Amino acid sequence: MKILVVGGAGYIGSHMVKQLALSNHEVVTLDNLSCGYKDAVKYGELVIGDLGDVNVLKQLFSNHKFDAVMHFAAFIEVGESVINPAKYYHNNVSNTHVLLDAMVKHDIENFIFSSTAAIFGEPQYTPVDEGHPQHPINPYGRSKLMVEHMLEDYDEAYGLKSTCMRYFNAAGADPDGELGERHNPESHLVPLILQAASGRRADIKIFGQDYPTDDGTCVRDYVHINDLCDAHSLALSRMQKTGSSARYNLGNGKGFSVQQVIDTAKQVSCRDFKVVITDRRAGDPAVLVADARLAKQELNWQPKFDQLETIIETAWQWETNFFTQ
Ligand code: UDP
């Protein structure tokens, strides 16, 4: 298949591009490099441009006949989305709308969308399945849910088929050591802990130790980046076969507290580092764990890196090879 990966220079997108290329798909990346890196696009053509630019899209879709579009080009900082919602609604919603309209115009019928557990808001029960009520508590989550709604309407009206992939906590790195996580500024727990382990950061701060969990720190469901990419590949095949839209919650179904992630990182890295307890971060639910049974049943998705140690090992390999050599 010929696939356009929008945001293919970012963390998840770059791993996806690699997996698609190694599975013999033809891949083109569209990325404006606002958050991604040119050197993260190791496979296929890179077109530098904005997904909200109608002219760029017109040219791309006239030059290539894509079988599908995968969209990873979103802003993802919850805190920033509260302070600057315009940035999120502009890129994550308006620009995605421009992309979808261009797809409809050029008869591209398959779309895979990076969505998030943040569309659910504060969990009413856990683990969170696809039927869980959707009440996002920040503009980031709302921007993603708006696109999910748009996609339902575009399917109904224009026959655009989509699969929404709701990630819980994406983590880890390419086991080959070629790609990894490089957010700037970094805000995610696993890379921040490993920066503390490698000495690039003075300490790791735990945001709150007074949550109603076993050790008082927040519990999350960490899922390896390659397993997420597998789910996308399987979803694409399914969409091609069934011609229907779908949505999946993607996680390992097992929660780890911030403290447990820190302890595991200390073991994996064989390093000790300073841990500081600070106040809670706004908008953090205590526990967020996925019920991913639907993806397992319908896609036959089987996460391969389902141990936290292995996820952290791959991230540690990236931290030590890429950043501290
Ligand atoms: N967290 C933390 N210290 C940090 C970064 C994150 O204690 O420096 C916590 C955060 O409050 C959350 C968990 O780690 O409970 C995972 O946060 P992350 O930002 O990685 O992902 P999120 O759950 O927000 O998608």
C-alpha cells in the first residue's frame, strides 16, 4: 500500500514510518518539523509542510495515489492546552479538518487517527473500555474528541473510513536503537526519569503522593511504541478488509504507579538518582488503565513488549546511545 504519514518525523510517527517501510509499504511523510526531526525520518520521502496547508495537500494528493493516511501531527501537552487552547484547536482540530476535506476531495478513503485516553477524562471505572463515557477535562482531550466526532460524521456523509487509536501511555523506543523519544521540552515520565538516571537532569519530580492508590502516586498503563505501531498496521488491514470504521483503546491493561516506574528504571539502568515529591499536576486522574480486549479480539493485537522492564530497557538504550555518547 501507499501510505501518507502525517507527523512522521515525531515520536510515534517515526516508528510507524519505519514499521510500514519494513513491511514493504510505500511511505511518504508530511511534517512541518515544528516538533519532529528531519533525521527521524529514516525511510521514504519527507515532504516538509503543514497539514493545514491546502496547497501542500493538493500537490501531495495529486502526485501520489494514497491508499491511506495516518495522522500523528498533533500537539500533546495537557498543561499547555489549558494555557493556550487556541494552539490546540487550531492545529489538532482545524488543521485536521483541512486534511480530512482534502482526503474526501481526492477520494482517499482510509484514515487512522492518533487519539488518546484523555478523551475519557476522569475515569468513572477502570479499566477503561471503548464504551466508557467521554468527558475530557482539558482542551487537549477535547480537541481529540472533536476530531473523533468529525470522523463519525465524515464516515456517515462521505464514506471516509477511520480507526481512532486511543493510546494510554506510549513509551519505549525502537529496539534496534535507531529511533526514540525526543520531545522538546520533555514532559513525559519515562524519558524524564531516564534523563535523571543518565545525569542529564538533576532529579525526577513525582507529581503528588496523596492519590488514592497503593503508594499514593498516579497509576498509568504504559504501552510500547512498537506495539502501538503493530496495532495501527493491523487496524489498516482490518479497515481494508471490512470497509468499516472502528475505535480502540490501546494499553497493556496493567497499571504501574509513578513510584514503580522510578524503581524499575533504577533497576534497569543500575543508577540511583534523586527523587523529589512535589504537588499534584493539574488534570491528572489517579488511575488510567486501558481495557484493550476489543483490539485484541478484533485486530488480533498481541503486545510483544508487555513487561514494564522491557519497555524501559528500550528507552534506556536510546537515552544512553543517542543522548549521552
Ligand atoms: N509525572 C511525574 N513527574 C514528571 C512527569 C510525569 O510524576 O516529571 C507523572 C504524571 O503526573 C502522571 C504520570 O507521571 O501521573 C505519567 O505522566 P506523563 O506526562 O508521562 O503521561 P500522561 O499520563 O500525562 O499522558
